[in-house]
Amino acid sequence: MPRAVRERQMMDAAVRTFGRRGYRAASMDEIAELAGVSKPLVYLYLHSKEELFTACIRREAEALLTAVERAVEPELPADRQLWAGLTAFFAHAAEHPDAWSVLHRQARTHGEPFALEVAAMRGHIVAFVAGLLEAAAREAGSPGPPGERDVEGLAQALVGAAESLAAWVNESEGESGGAVSAKEAAATLMNFAWVGLGDLIKGERWSPR
Amino acid sequence: MPRAVRERQMMDAAVRTFGRRGYRAASMDEIAELAGVSKPLVYLYLHSKEELFTACIRREAEALLTAVERAVEPELPADRQLWAGLTAFFAHAAEHPDAWSVLHRQARTHGEPFALEVAAMRGHIVAFVAGLLEAAAREAGSPGPPGERDVEGLAQALVGAAESLAAWVNESEGESGGAVSAKEAAATLMNFAWVGLGDLIKGERWSPR
Amino acid sequence: MPRAVRERQMMDAAVRTFGRRGYRAASMDEIAELAGVSKPLVYLYLHSKEELFTACIRREAEALLTAVERAVEPELPADRQLWAGLTAFFAHAAEHPDAWSVLHRQARTHGEPFALEVAAMRGHIVAFVAGLLEAAAREAGSPGPPGERDVEGLAQALVGAAESLAAWVNESEGESGGAVSAKEAAATLMNFAWVGLGDLIKGERWSPR
Amino acid sequence: MPRAVRERQMMDAAVRTFGRRGYRAASMDEIAELAGVSKPLVYLYLHSKEELFTACIRREAEALLTAVERAVEPELPADRQLWAGLTAFFAHAAEHPDAWSVLHRQARTHGEPFALEVAAMRGHIVAFVAGLLEAAAREAGSPGPPGERDVEGLAQALVGAAESLAAWVNESEGESGGAVSAKEAAATLMNFAWVGLGDLIKGERWSPR
DNA sequence: TATGAATGAGGATTCATTCAT
DNA sequence: CATGAATGAATCCTCATTCAT
């Protein structure tokens, strides 16, 4: 069997195992068995547990970014772009729960080298969202652009909310109340954020006292 | 030395170690050494690694809830309550980064039993926030209450955003741009959410198409 | 059982195993079993295979040096000192063949860190021998001291010859011709070296052509 | 490429790897890569690691013997023969340090089968030297031949000293004091041994008491 | 109350060796 | 003639956990 195929099998098995058990609790034995190969072959192709994990993170980060990018059409107005991106994001996370667990939980919990890998991807997304927010401000004819820090904070919060919702969506799957769909989640978030953003642009702020 | 004191020393050491190393990577050896006691004593008092971790989660969840509850004065209007709670939340997370790591990362990454423990706490917080949202709706004279699911989704998103911001606040500490304070974070979130929430209550919604 | 005792048992087992199998071929499993303890205990006390090997080298080097030093009485004339030292050396090597193998073979064959350890001991011995050679020259009323390099070369050759003879003595043990005793070996070497050394001091040299 | 050539490449690589890393630490992977062939080919031609190592030992032992034999002219007097042989020996060891390491260190450190292989070669050399010593005795008109055991002991010591000096010569290469040449080493040894040997033949002996 | 001594079980990693092509 | 693909068997090391005192 050609190397490329085997390699994909192994990484699939690894993502699944890492996603469910966690980095430390996942054993190379289990991964190899799940992939249907012997352990030495895993080492021959992927060198070490660390490298294997890193490879998984990179592959899944790329896949997530690609899924979002494909869904977004740059000629649309900013809100439609955000909507499309969010929907794709939730859908991807729901369709690949183990990959999502690897990116959102495991990678960020097991040491800098891995966390940096996802941080890079998250940086892309935050920047993308921040861009949309500024575009939205311009489209809305905002008198002056909101401060850069404001925008970054907003983007952080939005992405955080999305991530948190994604986890909720994934976890609600097995529950009695029925699953929450990607579109529902995206709509919730748009309602939560976009309308308020409009006000924010218009200068309406909440402030203590 | 009285048992209660010893026990607290151990749990302090455990929280610190679990928070920094992660559940699996933390060794009972390290915890015992950091606590300044022998390993058998740790087992005598806390029985097993799992129970120790659970105890840490419970203690820190309680501490976080308490900190938030103390800050909130129930006679105030809903928005002031939320503001106070958020500020306390961010401050607590910033002051106890290891505890925050245990709750936010480690506990949710290492198996159901632990995740359920934090899920319970999170449930409390979400319910509290949902209550505030409904109160806000009433206060604002909303024609009809928003659907229950809407409210839960909003609360989830808000709490998720808060958690994400807390991580951001904690991580920005060492950076050049200057640390982000608890108040700043709370203000960002209030701006992000509250104003828009008002519109939402008034019936203004974003919807695709 | 007290730690010190256990530690000695382990090192005895280690010397024996390293001496017979070689550093790489010796397994920690075998050492632990031979010592009558579990593997983790070996690691608890001696930390790693490398450290264990180093500890063995150091202990046996010290033991060998001590054996030689004890045998030498500094008031005697140089030739008697050398004779006593050589006899003690051969006797010690014959009585502790595994230790001798560790020092002479294994340590020098498995990487710098170990080789340096024995090189230090060997340095002591060579210096001691060189000292005796110079003393002998003085005692014999040599007109001028032999060149420093000559002396070092001679000492090297003498020590090398002794080491080689020690190996021969050890290996001849099981053979039909009967074992070679420490005294025989020492005598051979004294004959080989001392008489010639006398001539050398007197200025008689062999030279090509 | 003809088989003989390939085989030589492999053995060259093997000698180099075994000499530097040691028998156990040398991996067939490394040897194959260094030889520029695939691992199965190594197995096809040389069957196993053990056989490969044995083949290396044999080849290099032969080469060393040949180098010494070529240098010795049987019509010369015994001392000149010894001188020529020693010089050739030191030169060969210096020019082929990895081969020397294989013969002197590795082969003798990793189990009987290999040690016997070098022991055979060493036996040839010792016999050759012993022959020269007896010839020298005759040439010197010794009243009676020295005992056989004396001669073997002397030859052993001489060869041992030579081996030890060879290691010293090889290792002194990188040092500040300047390298020690093959001729210097041979001269040291001749001075050390030959002059004294003369006395020995004449019956002058060192003896304790 | 407190600990020094001890271990069973398991995990990452490597290596000599063999097929099918 | 030559190799890409594959593995069984060890080996080093760590860790949660328990006695005897």
C-alpha cells in the first residue's frame, strides 16, 4: 500500500484518538491499532508522538480554514460574509468533532509548541473577523473607525463566543432537546453580535455608572 | 499540624501543578513535593489522583462562583448586576490563573467525570446570566419574553465570550502592548453584548436574506 | 532494607552485568533481577542507565586505585614500590574480573563521557608510574633526567603492558596450561621493563640503523 | 555495479560505523545509508549483523597482518625486523583508526565469537614476536634459550604495550603537544624493550627480595 | 500522625530482519 | 539486481499506588 494512503490512515486514527482521549492519554499502540498498522510503521512515517500530534493539528487547522474560506464570497457585504463563514465553521466543527476537539481542547492544553500552532490559525480567523468588522463600519457609514483595540477585543469575543457555541452544539447532540444546527448557532451569534455592533458603530455604548 | 491545613496545602500544590502541567502530566510525586509532604500522606487524605483532581475542581469552581456571587447585589438593575459579575469573574480568573486553567482547560479535556463537574458550575453561571437577560427584557418592557432557547443560546454565547476573553486577558499579561485589565474586558463584553441585546429585545433581528 | 545496602546490591549486579554483557547489551531488567529488586527501584536510586554505569565506573576505579595505593609503601626504593603496585594491580584485576572488564573494556568502548572517567584514573596511575621512573633515575645516579616525553611514553607503555597482561592473566584462567598468577605477571613485567630501564638511564639506547 | 565492489562499499561503511559507534549502537540502517544502498541488499550480501561484523573483523585483521608482514624482511637481523614490524603496525593503526577501533576495542568487547576472531590474529602476532625474541637470543649467543613461558609472557607484554601505545598515538592526534608519529612510538617501544631484553638474555634479572 | 521502601503495569521508541515486487 | 513496505521483539523509563513501621 502506497505511503501516502497509509499516512492518511494513520493521521485519521490519530486525530480520532487524540480528540477522544487527549494527547497524553492517547497511546501510540491504540493509534496504530486503529489505523490497522504496526507501531514501528507509525514511527517510520511520523517520527514521534509529538510530531504526529503537530501534524494532526496542522492538517485539521488547514482543513478548518479552508472550509471557512471556501464558504465566504468576498464580493458580498460584510454581514453576509460573516454569516457564511460562521455557518461553515459550525458545520465543519459539527461534522468533525474529533478534529474540533484536537484543535479547540487538546492542542491548547498540552504545551506551548502545540498551542502556538492553533494560535496561528486562530490569529488568521480573528484577523479575518476584525477585517469584516471594519468593513461593516465603513459600509454603515461610521463617522470614524472604532479604535483598533476595540476591534480586536470585539473580534476576540466573537470568535470566543463562536468556539464556545461550537462546543455547545457538539455536546448537545446526544441530548433530549434535539440537536442545535449549525444555522441556528450562526443565527444566534449574528443576533448577539451584529445588531449590537451596529449600535456600537453609531456610538451608542454601554458604560458603568 | 492540623489536618485541614495540611489538606489545603496539598490542594494548593495540586491546583498549581494540574494547572501548569495538565492532569496527565502532573505527577503525584511533584504535587507531594510541592506541598512539602510525603506521598503516602497525600493518598491518606485524598485517596487517589482522580479524587484529588475532582476535589480541586470542586473547590475552585466553588471559589469562582462565590467570588462572582459576592460581587453581585441583587437589588441593582440587571445590567449593573451583569457588569459587576463580569468584572469579578475576570478579576478572579486573572488572580488565580492556575485555578482558571484547571477549570477552563484541564477539567474539560480529561474525561467525562471531570468535565461534568465544571459543566455543573457552568450551568449555574449560564442560568444566572439567562435570568439576568430575562430580567433585562422585563425591565425594558419587552412586549413578550424571548424564546427560552434564544435566551439559553445567548447566555451560552455570552459566557463563552467571557471565557474566551478571560483566556485572552490572562495571556496578554506578558505582552508588550500592556496587559488588558478585568474592567476593560468586562466593558468590551458589555459593549459587545448589552447594547445589541436591547435591540434584540425590541424585536430587531439580523436574519439571512 | 536500608537504602545503602540496596544500592550496593544494585551496583554489584550492575558491575557484573555490564562487565559480562557490555554496556549496550546489558539490560536494566537483567540488572534489577540479578540484584533481586524491581526495576523502578533501580531507577529511583540510580536514575538512569547512564548514571548507573558512571557510578559503577567511579566505584571500581576508586577501588582499584585504593588497592594499589594500599599496597605501596612510600619509604621503599622505587623498584620495590613498582613491584608492590604491580602485584596489587594484577591481584585486584584477577579477583574482580567483571570490574576489570568494566574499566578496561566497556567504559572505554562506549562513548566519551565514560571513557573520560577511566582516563582520569589511568592518568593517576600513569603519573604515579612516571614518578617512580624518575625516582629510579635519581636513585641510580643518572647524570641527567630523561626527557619528559620519554618518561611519559615509557609510563604509557608500561601501563599498557600491564593492562594487556592483566587481560591475559584473566583469560588464561580457564586454560589447560594452568593460570598465570599475579606475581608471575608482575615479575614478567619487571623483567621486561626495569632492567631495560636501567640501561636506558645509563644512556644505552637502541636506534634504527 | 559488480557485486564485489558493492560488497566492499558496504564493508567500508560497516567498519566506519562499527568503529565509531560500537557494535550494538551501530544500526544496519546507518550502515546501509552510508554505503548508499538499501538495507535488503546488505542482508542479501552479508546475511546478518553478526556475519557482517565478523566479516569486518576478518578483513581488517588480515589487512593489518598483511601490512606488518610486507614491512618485515626475513633476512634482516631480529631487531631490525621487530623495528620494521612495529613501525608498520603503528602506521597502519594510525591510518585506519576505525579499523583499529573495530579490532582493538569493539571486537573484544562484544562477546566471545568476535573476541576469538581477533584473538587468532593476535596469536599470530604474538607468535611472530616470540619467534623474533628467540632468534634474538640465538643471535646474541645466549647460553640457553629462555623458558617458553617467559618468552610468551614477554611477547604478550610487548604486544600489549604496542597496542596501548597505538591507542595513545591515535588519541594524541588532536592535542596541543603535537601528534606522536608511528616512528616515535616504535622507537619508544624498542628502547623500552629491546635493550632490557638483551640483559634478560644474558641472565640479568630483576627479582623481588 | 507520617514516611521510607517498594512495585505492577504500561508507554514511547528502536532495531534486526523479511516479503512482494 | 534492487527496493519500498512492513513488523515482532525488546529496551529504557515513569507513574499511581501500597505496606511496614
